[in-house]
Amino acid sequence: MNALHQYISSAMSSSVLYKCTHQRSFIFLNIKNQTAVSKLFSTSRCHQKIIPKNLKGMKKSSQMWLKRQLNDPYVEKAKMEHLRCRSAFKLLEIEDKHKLFKPGDIVIDCGAAPGSWSQVAVERVNATRTDLNSPQGVVISIDLDYIAPLVGANILDKSDFTHENTQNEVLHILDGRKADIVLSDMAPKASGVKFMDHDLIIGLCFSVLKFSVGVLKEGGIVLCKLWQGSDQTKLEGVMENMFNKTRVIKPPASRSQSAEVFLLGQGFRGIKQPN
Ligand SMILES: C[S@@+](CC[C@H](N)C(=O)[O-])C[C@H]1O[C@@H](n2cnc3c(N)ncnc32)[C@H](O)[C@@H]1O
């Protein structure tokens, strides 16, 4: 854990949470500094800004990141709802609007660490059979990084999705079944050079589409993240050929300053057999 993470953890653990009568609103009091850091927590309102102290020695970019994290209602909300990170809300907002999951679905989650999208998928597809009257789904979670165990998910961590071995492991878990949904929140390590980072993420998106052609059910769904740039239209064009409907989505939880958008393809047309 680096200094920045320790700072945030201690800032958050020194806060006491009081639940208000209003279901979605909370008041946080920071008792460590005895400063009245009182906030009304909803994802749309933030009444008083938290101004972090002791930032000396931190890089400007780290200071900005810390300020943003401490004042981000989605970060707080993720903590309260035991979600592994704020990204969960991007998927939940897309799910609310476009209805991706149903119980019994098979989901492949690429770039799954730390695991918040997989948490959402496990719950929505009934992967732990919490609802005995609905079919049980399957979630396969893949990442280069470590993913902490998650009940209901088949974890392939420390694995590069673009490698043949990893894709074979996914096929092994599928055991001849086809997937309903392929998700990709994969993000390469950003260099800061926009066009290069765009190229890298586009490469990941194409590897997701290529893999999906072989594993998706007819009618299936792909949701993949990209950073906008010159090849977006090319990617959209490929998706328009593969799916009945393709959309570009910027969910409210995705920061407006970020170049991130999501491409959603619904209604996989399947592979046309040559005559
Ligand atoms: C934004 S995070 C994903 C957050 C995740 N959706 C969640 O909700 O917890 C992006 C992840 O993509 C992973 N990633 C990037 N390239 C990858 C690759 N080639 N194969 C597998 N994972 C990759 C990174 O390791 C990183 O954990």
C-alpha cells in the first residue's frame, strides 16, 4: 500500500457514519480532525468539500487525485455498499438503462480487478444461487492483476486476456457452453500520450471482439470500454456489423473530464455459415 492509499484509508476510517431517515442520504462526520466535515451523501449532491491536509511532498497530480477521491460521492457510496470500487456504478447505470443481465446468464468479465463489475454480475445472474427459483449464472473474471476471491466468480487472475493460454482457460470453464455477455473494462497502463493510449485500448477492444465472435450466443452482448480517439469509428463500424444495435455510452459515474466511453453491442448476429 503506498502513502497515498494509506492517507485515504486513514481519512475514511476516521469518519463516523450516521444514516439519515432519507434512504439514500448519509451524513459523515470526520472526528479525527474535529473539523465539521459534514456531507450529505448521494451520488448527485455534495454539500461541503473535504480539503485534505498534509499534502506537502506529494506530486501535483497525486494531490489532485486525492482531492478528487475524497470528494467523490461514488467512492463513498461504493464503500458503503461493499463494492470493491466506484466503477461498479458505471456498470449499474448502464444496466439500469439497457438491461444487460438476467438470471442464468454466462458472463465473461475482462479486466475484472479489483472485482466490482464481477460483484454486480454475480448478483444479477444469480451466480451464487441466492434465488432458488431462478437459474444459476456463471461469471468468469480475468485480470493481469490479483483478484481477491469472490464467491460465485471463476477467477483467472495474473492472466493476460490477450494470450491464447488465458482464452483457452476461459473455453475450458465454458466447457462447450456459449456466453451471454462479454464485458471489458480493461485499461492498459496509461502513458499520458493520448494517441498511444488510445491505440493500446483499441487493441484490447479488438481482442475482445475477436474472442467474442467464437464464444458469444446469438443475441449476446458485448460492453467494452475505450478512450476516445481516431480509431473509435473503426471499432464502432466492426460492432455495427456484429450486432443488431450498437451504442456509445457515457454513464454519469464516468468522470466528465475522462476520455472514457463504453461501446455496447446488443443482439449478436452470430457467425454466418458460408454457403
Ligand atoms: C479499470 S480496471 C477494471 C475495474 C473493474 N472493472 C472493477 O470494476 O473492479 C482495468 C483493469 O484492466 C486490467 N487489464 C489491462 N490489460 C489487461 C489484459 N491484457 N488482460 C487482463 N486484464 C487487463 C488491469 O490490470 C486493470 O485491473
